[in-house]
Amino acid sequence: MAPGTSLSVLEISAIFLSITALLTYVNHRFIGLPTTIGVMVISMLLSIGALFSTSFAWF
């Protein structure tokens, strides 16, 4: 993607759908919680991890 261009609604939706599908697979394969709860827990952990990683400036 070239600098200065923005993502369309379709592209953002596709990204979120792909992330949700990946989280659902991880939950089903390794964790075993009900789908809604598993995706919510994993996404909360990823969000907290993203907050901490930005505060430590790892990337």
C-alpha cells in the first residue's frame, strides 16, 4: 500500500474477518472455550499485549 492512501471499508472488514477467523481457529484447536467467549478472551489478551508493547516501544 502506497503512503498516503487509506483503507476502504471493504478492506478493513476483510482484515477484521480474517483476524476473527484466526482467533476462532486458535480457540477451537487449543483452548476449547465456547466460540464467542473464546474469541473475546483472546482478543482482550491481544489488545492488552498491544497496549503494553507500545508502552515499552518494542516496535
